Amino acid sequence: MKKGEIDMEQFVEELFSMQGNEGDYDEQYESLLQILLNPIHLNKTSPEELKSLYILSPVQINNFFEYKRLFGNLLSIYELQAIPEFDLETIYKLLPFVTLDENLKPKSSLLEKIPNEKDAYFIFRQQRVWETRRGFTAPDTLNGRITSRYLGDPNSLYGRFRIQHSKDFSLGFTVDKDPGEVFKWDRKTNRYGFNFLSYHFTMYNRGKWKAISIGDYQMQFGQGLVFGAGFSAGKGSETITTIRRSNLGIRPYTAALESGFFRGISATYKTGPIHLTMMASNAPRDGNLHISPMDTSENQTEIITSLQTSGLHRTPTEISYKNRLREKNLGGNLHFQSRKKHFQLGINSLWTQFSQPFFRTERIYNSFEFSGKNNHIHSLYFAYNFQNYFFFGETAISASRGTGSILGMMSSLHPKLSLSVLWRFYDRNFHTFYGNSFSENSRSINENGIYIGIHFKPNQKFNWSYYYDRFHFPWLRYRVYAPSSGHEWLTRLSFSPSKKTLLFFQLREESKARNISEYQGFQSSYLLDQGLKRNFVVNLDQRVDKVWSFKSRVTASSFQFGGKKTRGFAISQDVNIDKEKWRISSRFVLFDTEDFDNRQFIYERNVLWLFSIPFLNGQGLRYYFLAQYKISPKLSIWARYSRTLYTDREFIGTGLQQISGNRITESVLQLRYQFNR
């Protein structure tokens, strides 16, 4: 790995809980990469910016600003070594995200700078599964009807154009076509060539206007109860810094996910210690519409029965969902920061209106979910830094009168010992559409709990981290038809005898309730049993020299439910080569799991801007090869080939995604052209 570059694999595995549920991490990964593309200037930064990296502890941040107070601005990046508690491991993690380059300040007008900006590029990516899924075969008849099939080809296509200058401006667009979607210009079905188009133009630091954004954007203020976009890792082996959300303000939206962003205009104005942000959005959304069963009038009323967030438009049914409704948002933020930057106080407000009323199919577990046409949510948040203690919190109330609250603390009790504590409470009728606060659930609703994290580093060679999270769900949930409780804990012990070697052991336990009726034999829908899952990981990273490096890993798990215990494991070996213009990565994995609950998650390297944590379930072998070659200063190419071979099945997947056979093969080809290199 070249100096100043991030070891993305190690960084991601520390921040994300690798043995968690499969989720769509693309937006989180995208937000992390935006920080990499907009490095923080160490002589112009604030404690809030440094906290947003999830790298520095409270005592390290305090020592950084105390050093600057005593000795003035940093003259060299290597001066970080002179700051107390800044060890080499921390500095190496920090380097890719920071800069001292004064050339970041533009010296010409915006119109003159855009055509000559160094950070200007276009990326094009093609991705494909080579085995034929059922959705791409000829239709057959089922119950006298012709079954549905995908209308497009199996290729996934992605393109991104962007020109940006850190803390100055950013403009660009992203286009995306998923497998099975067809290129077609058809206004009746809201299709215009590529299935998805995202675009933005954002300016920063224009006098008192700190940010002005037009197009697609996100916002992050407080602890994510109202505006929760951006990078938020949650629970992982980094047990201290990841519990808190940072005030990152307005951020351009550049991901290919087709929901979770605003489309319109937003701006932040600064006057003294006050930042005022206003936003307005009118965005199309996918949804399933039906005629209200209660409406017997001639002009019948349509209602929304479900929002579709997959972004897939492959079949006539999926196409019928596209852009069927509009979502309007109007909101703002008022943020105060003290002169010494140790205290923050803010207010968030967001009003949301759907073009049709929203009424879900009624189930007991979703009785308190949002319904209607309008929602509004408001919150008050604070952050206070006292010596090596950092306190933060936010409380919010939605139109339903449901409330959500977070209160947390991070502390460096000793240069070698850190502690974090976080309490959260979300009512069963608390409704937030753009929140992304700390929670066990994927959404901030129907949950309360307390989290405690510890990090101990006795010397440069050893690291020990631990967290315990106790949570309770006061109302029913999907597949859990009674109030329930659970807990989760994780511990990791790392040993690094040199910069070239890292060995760690990790153990994680999670206890959650489920309906007993999911398993064989008739049971009451309201009887629960506690599922207990344990994961174990042992990992060895070894860098032989500047060219060769290896990673060996063993993961294992067990799951106990209903008096039955099942197990699973995976063994993987990586070989990586980094030489001049070439980067080559490879991995071979053997896996064997008794059921889906023991599926194994292992982060995989992929092409730039593509995130991959596949789950391995069943018995088989998986391998991949990834190559990157820098053809010229302007042009780079990536190619990836991966295959999973199963020994326990003749079909892979279900429905239209089903493959006849025991293997699945995928390729990725990506080109990046940098215009002004």
C-alpha cells in the first residue's frame, strides 16, 4: 500500500460489524469515499470535522488543538508525530483523510476553474452474472397465464461524471441501469434511457453562504433523528468513536441508490456563531397505488399501499411502480457553535407531504407505523466538550406525538483507556423518514436500549475493544409478534508485533427473539423463543514486502433456537500484489453452513466505488481475482472475476432470480478517465 493511501479493507472491517445482517452498504461506503475525495485541512479544521472521521479519540482531538494553540499551525504532516497520544498507527489511518495543501484554495473564478480542475473524472462500469437466471428465459404458462420475465438484458451499467474542488465546488451526475432493465425512452412509464439519473451542483464558502446545493443532496445534523445522511458505522470493533453522528451539513448525493435523498435546493448561511440551513425538495418516488376500498364515489381516490425502495424496474409490475408518486419536503436547521467550538446547540425541522395518502396493509405489528399524507418532525440537539469528555444528545417529536431521544458520552479516561456510553429511546409511533440514528433495528422506531463500549491499548502492540448493547422492543415487529428484548456484545483482541503483521481474534454474541411458529409444528403466533447466535473470527494480515501481502482468516458461527443448535464456518486465504502500475488481489474461500442463520459475511475487495460483503450459505467454494492497471496518468482500468461453486444444490436462488446449476459467476469491468492529469 502506497503512503497516504487507506487500507480500505482493514478500515471498513473496524467500522462495520462484519458478522451482521446483509445490508446495502453502498451509501455508507459512498459517504466514506466522499470524505477521502474532500480531505480535511489540518490548519483550518474544527473538532467536529475531526470527529466525523471516527479515527481520533476525545483526548487525541483535544491534544491536537492544544498543540496548535501552543505552537501555531502545522508546517508538515509529519508534525503529527510530536502531538501526545498520536501513535504511528493512528497517523497512518489519518493521513488519507487530511491535507496541508494550500493549493486547495482556488485562485480563479469558478467558470475559469471548472474546465481545468485536477479532480475531474468519468467512470464507466459494466457488471454481469454469466449464468442465466430464470427471469431471462422464455416465458411459460402458470395457471393458464403467461409468467412474467425481465424485459432487459443481464448487464448492469453504471456511469459517473464529476468535477470537484474540496471546500469550493462539486458538480456531476450518476447514471445507472440494473440487470434486467431495458434502455427505453418512454414518458408514460417514466423511463428515459438509463433507469436512474442523479445530478448535483454544489458551491461552498461564497462569503457568508457556506453551502448552496441544487439537484440531489442529503443532510446530516444532530444525532440523525431528523437528518441522518452520510457515513454512520454503528456497532463494530471500533467501539468508541462510531456511536456519535457528526454535523456535516449539506452533502451532494452521488450514490446510485434510488431513494433516501432530496431533490431540489438547499443552502447554509452563516452569521456570527449561527448557521442557518434551509431546504426544499420535490422528488419522484416508486410506490404501489390502489383505489381506496372506502371510496365509492365516481372520482375514486388512489392511496399508497407500499413504497418501493429497491430501485429495480425489470418486469411490467416493477415498471408500473416507477415514479408513481411525489414526495415534497420542506425543512431547515439552526445551528449555534460557541467561539471556542466546545459547545453546539441546534434545532432541526422537516415537513413531508406525499402526493397521495399512505395506508399500509393492516397488520398487528405495523399498527403504529406512519399513515396519512403529511408528517412533520422537529428536534433539539446539543454537543459539549469538557476536557477529555464529550457529551452529545438529541430529542425529537413527530406529527404522531411519538418521540425519539439519544444521549451519549465519549471519554478518554486514561491515555490508554477510553469509554463510550449511549442511551436511546424510540416510541413505537415515532416516524422519521430521513433519520439514521444509532439503533439495533434498521430504522429508529419501537426500540430503547443502552450501549457501553471500552477500548484499551496498553502499548503499541496490543489493542482490546469491547461493547455490550442491551435493547428492548416494546411493540411487535415483523416475525416477532410480541414485545421482546435482546442483547449483543463483541470483543476483539489485536496483536501487531510490527507494521507488517496484524493478528486479531474476535467474538460476537447476539440474542434476539423470534416467533416459534416459523418452525415446524403448529404454534401460537404470539409465542416467542430467544435465538442465540455466536460468531468467531481469527485473522492474520502479513505484508512480506512492498509487493506481496497475505491475509488468512477463519470465521465460524453457531445458532441456537427452539432447542436446536446449528453451525457454520468459512476459511479464506488472500494473496495481494502491489507493483508499480499493477494491483492484483485474489481470494479463495471454503465454506460450510448448516442453515441460513449461520451464513458467513466476509468483506471483499472490489473495483473503485463498488462495495461487496457477500454472504456465504450452504457448502462450497468461492474465489475472486481483481486487477487494477494504470494505463496512463489519465486512464485506469479494473477487472474482477468471481465464482461461487456449491456442492449441496442444483439450483441457486428463487423466483426469477433462480439459476439452474450449482455455480454463479460474475465479472466487473471498470474504466476511469481523469481529464486534467
